[in-house]
Amino acid sequence: MATEFTLPELGENIESGKVTSVMVAVGDTIEKDQPVIEIETDKAALEVPSPFGGTIKEVRVKEGQDIRVGAVVLVIEEGGGAAKAKPAQARKAEEPSAAKVQQAAEPVQEEPETAEEFDELAGPDESETPAPALRQAGAGPLAASPSVRRLAREIGVDVNQIAGSGKGGRVTPEDVKAYARRMNVDAGGVAPSGPAKPAAAAASPLPDFARWGEIERREMSTVRRRTAERLAHAWATIPHVTQFDKADVTGLEELRKRYAKQVEAAGGKLTVTAVLAKVAAAALRKFPQFNTALDFEHEQLVYKQYCHIGIAVDTDRGLLVPVLRDVDTKNLTQISVELTQLAERARTKKTTLEEMQGGCFTISNLGGIGGTAFTPIINAPEVAILGVSRNVVEPVYVNGEFHARTMLPLSLSYDHRVIDGADGARFLRWICEAVENPFLLFLEG
Ligand code: CAO
């Protein structure tokens, strides 16, 4: 017998909410009291369980939809016998996702359907798509409810790294808290030592701004939401140190002009970013601890034997970080051509998910816009990022005289759990010296 499951009373004075997650699909078999949707009201986010079990015949709600108490959520055939309901991510893993993600990555208004799609869409977050080696032996697709995922996000830990102790390996809130304690992140999202940092901006309640003047609310784009989550996570969990230095690029600027046409003929632009990508690749070889990921749970450092470099690209949709592959094996002309194409693809929304994954180190060049220095946030699970500011001609004192030299300000943020201050200073100094004297690349690169 088919029965309609309607949205029950949610609490005092709550008449409606927004569906933030639909956790079941037509054909799933569910058990009594199994959570089937998650909704967000202005007071709280709640998982709504079904009061009876059976096979789902119809799903009458969609993510993003506003729903009132009493509205039909599901039509359920009580009893029933089809396959058991799978976690959203398990269903997702069965879908031919590449085409779908590509399609969703196009206009911002095409909001993805699941939290997992947000992850895939905005990108280069290996921490959320862990390498098999980081998963528990025999672990299937991750089972964690949206509220557990949110808890993990707010605390600032990666839910994919947590071994679930619940039914069928489900990650429970207790698992998240225990993992956070092991990682030294307290449940308020604040590292126990050092300055307090908010884990997720969404966690703090806002005043009613309309009291002080006119306001307008706009939905965050997918890229913006994902960027906010990723940066909050990195900022809350990684102890950052930023080391500043300056490279004398007077000679490099002359060389860039001299060889610009040659690279242009090959289809690229010989930019300072391309040169820095080449130099950074050599630096990663010389200082391999900068090409690692920290696997805290297993108390290991993962040394990558490849060298892929992410380039922060400013686009209409927000910040994207497509990845240049095997930079250490390519010459500067190839890198320039690929970088030109990669930036163009990012700006014209053609970057695929694959092109935004697997980076080892990131370069963020804001020098085309201006600025003297900045403190970039590490693109986790990488352990360092190079920020580039605008070059400037300044007097430099050499051998008792001032000389006009073009100086490029560089900022290296690194994960202090993995990299000591002295190594951070050495790494950046080596980059400066290699930029000033490219022969060093032959000698040591
Ligand atoms: N100092 C002075 N001038 C610089 C410079 C620097 N550090 N970097 C670039 N420029 C100049 C270039 O020489 C070029 O000038 P011309 O047009 O006269 O040749 C101009 O700025 C534009 O550079 P470009 O964009 O063509 O090339 P690029 O390789 O230097 O930069 C890219 C490529 C993709 C890094 C850049 O376009 C970009 O998107 N930067 C923003 C990155 C970003 O948003 N970072 C923030 C992330 S963290 O929040």
C-alpha cells in the first residue's frame, strides 16, 4: 500500500524550511526512522526521518526547494523489497559523472544537485577525494550524513579521512569529534593553541543588517561557496607561516623581452608566472619536503614523485586553480604555451574537473594587478604556495653603490607542521637565486 509521507511539525513557530539534501531516490528501500531529507530552517538544520519503512515510489521534493509543514515529501510502498537505500555518494559514484560535472560547471545558475558535486565542481581538493592509499582497507564510498559532513566542515576536518564506526561504516558525529581531537582541532573549530580562527564563516550568526539601511541578498555561486569552504578549512587546520623575499628580475625581464617573439610564435606568452612555474618545479625537486602531503592519521608524509603545479587564475566565476602537469620535464616554451591555454580555458569555462586536480604546489600571481606583498592560503592538501606581487624598480645597494634594479616581491606560505622556518627561508631564497641566475637550474635543478 502506497503511503504519503508529509513533512511533520519541525518545532515551535517553524512552518517551513529549505531542502538542502535529498538522501534517497525512487526504488530505494528505507527503514523506519531512517533520515530521508535534510532541511534548513532559519533556526537550525535538521535531518528528517521517515516514520515508516518501505520502498520509495516517488520523491516529491528537490534540493533547494522551499517546503512547508504538511507538504508531501515521499510516496512510500510500505514493506517493499528493492535494493537498500544507498548513501548519496554511493549513488553518485555509479553515475557517469564527467559529462555531468562538465555541464554543471558551465553557468553558475546550474546548481549542482549534491554536496559531492560541489566538491567536484570547484575542484582541486584532493583532501576530499582521497587517494586510495589514504582510505581504510576495504572502505567503500564514504557514508556520512549531510549533518555529519557539516559538523566536520565546521570543525575544520576532512570527513573523507575519518573511519566510520557507525552502522555499515557510517561516520558518526562522535567519530568526527574524536578525529578532530586527534588532529588537535577543537570542536569550536579553533586550534587549541595560537590565534583563534573561524572554521567556517557560515557558523557565526549575523545581525539584521536591514536595521541600518537597505540591503540586497544574492545567492553565492557554486565556485564562491566551494572556495569559502576550502579556504576556511585550510585556514583553520593548517598552521601557516609566510616568508617574504625579493628576487632581482632585472636580467630576467630583459630575457623575457628578447625571447617573447619566439615563444609567441609557438603559441604562448613568456610571462613571469611561466618562469616561476619552471623554477618552482626545480625547487620542489631540490627540496622534496615541499612536494608532500601530510597524512596525519597514519603519521606519514606522502612524497610525490611527480611535479604538477597549480596556477591561480582570476575568472568571472571566481578563483580557479587549473594544474600544469609534469612541469619539471617541460621546457619554458612548452610551459608558456600550456599556461596560456590553461588560463584561457579557465576563463572561458572550459576547464575540466581533471585539469583542476592533482596539484603539488600552487602559484598565485597578483602582480598584474598590483600590491607589494600578500599572505596566500595553502591549497590543501598541498603544503606550500607561492604568492607573487608586482615588480618594482628600486635602488639596491651593491658594492658601495645604489643601482636601479627591478625587484619582484615573493611570499611563500608553508605548512609549519611539515616545514621548518629555516627550510622555508632556504626554499624561497633558492627560488630568488634561480630567478636571478638561471644557470643555477643547470647546476642544481
Ligand atoms: N609584476 C609586474 N607585472 C606583472 C606581474 C608581476 N608580478 N605579473 C604579471 N604582470 C604583467 C604581465 O607582464 C602582463 O603585462 P603585459 O600585458 O604588459 O605583458 C600583465 O601583467 C598581465 O599578465 P598575464 O595575465 O598576461 O600573465 P601572467 O602569466 O603574469 O599571469 C595569471 C597569468 C593566470 C596568473 C593571471 O592572469 C591571473 O589570473 N592572476 C590572478 C591570480 C589570482 O587571482 N590570485 C589570487 C589567488 S589567492 O586569492
